Amino acid sequence: MTVYIVEDEAPAAQGLVRLLEQADASLRVVGMADNVEDAAQGIAALRPDLIFMDIHLGDDLCFTIFERVAVEAPVIFTTAYDQYAIKAFQSNGIDYLLKPIELDAVQQALEKVELLKRRFGIDPGVLRELSGMRKPAFRERFMVASGGQIRSIPVEQVAYFQSEGRYVKLVSADNHRYIVDGTMDKVASELDPRIFFRINRQLIVSFPAIKSMAPFSKSRVKVVLQPVPDVDSIVSVERSAEFKAWLDR
């Protein structure tokens, strides 16, 4: 069973990984995120069977994730507070673990997942597929101004989005460049994460635009894009592992 962890405190995230290894060696942690944006993108791209999710993240409450992406896997919430219990169980929650988390609490939560599988004869992966009918609506095209005219660019023709100061520039596969409304965060939330990935603060790339890749440092990757962007196309350290998983899904 694949697991995704949403936790903004690195020691807590690593501690949870160790607890999961002790509780069930067959579990595979496929990704981690420490903020709403990365979590929404990672969950949509990796489609885990089970999610452990901290409620208080650095940029917002985790419930914002459910507004950005269809969370189709069961969720075990982790928090130091108990005032969000009701909302947690309204958001795919099957358990609610109070910090500091102990091994027996993790084991009991995993047993609850197994109980659901046995009782209903179905596993989280199949539940995810069945609930996949309620997919979020992603942008299909972008309205842009060009030469005094307004055009509509289908997302299939987008190579990448590039941040330039206060503006976001859409770069098409045939190397035409247009200013689009909104911020990089807003644009990223509207794109299909199976096709687009935000490799750093300045670039959201489409899979077809990636021509090759090469190691850039011990933990980073340089992506060769076509057309060539005006900024460095290097995957940030915090997104490298998730980017590799996205490529290999």
C-alpha cells in the first residue's frame, strides 16, 4: 500500500516514516509535502492508497487541499489540536491522531484501514478508482491578448508557464509567448497535475515540453525544455523526489 505524508515539520515527518516502517514494513511512502500547494500537486500526481495529513501547515489548514484536488484516498489526520475532529471526518478522514504520535496509535489506525478492506471486500486503491468519477475540473484553455486580438490557447499547446516579476507568461510549444491573468499559484491549481509539474518557483512545465534531463547536483535535476526558457530549468531540492516520482508514475 502506498502512503503520502503531509507534514510541515521535518522531524515529525521523519518520525512518522519510522513509525510506519515499524508498524508495517510493506508500506511504501511515495511522497511528502509540507505545504498546501505541493500536497495538492503530489496527491493528484501520485494517487496514493493512504494519506497521513497534518492539519496545521505552514501556509494554511490542510482542508484547503480538498478545495484544490479531489482527494480520493482515505486520510488519517495528525495534529496537536482536537478542535478539528468533526471537519476531519467530513474530509475522507478515517482516523484522527493527536501528537505526539505513538506507535500503537499508528498501528490501530492501520488496523482500521485493514478492517474497512475486509468488511467491505474492497481496498483503498479500488475505492480511489470508484471515487475518481468526481474529478476536479482543470483548465482546458487560456484567453490571451495578441496583437490587439484575443486568442484562446488550448492547454495541449502549452509548453510551460514562466514567472516574470508580477506577471505569468504562457509559452506555447511553437514558442509564442503571452501574458496570462493570475499568479503562479493560481495557474498551478488550475492545471492537470498529471500533465504539468511546478519544478521551481518560476516554472510550471508540461510533460511534452521535457526533452531530456541531467543531474545538476547531488539532489537536483536540470530539465532541458523546448522551447528554451529565459530562466533556469532546475528542479528545486524540495521538489526533486516528487518530480522523479511524477516522471515514473
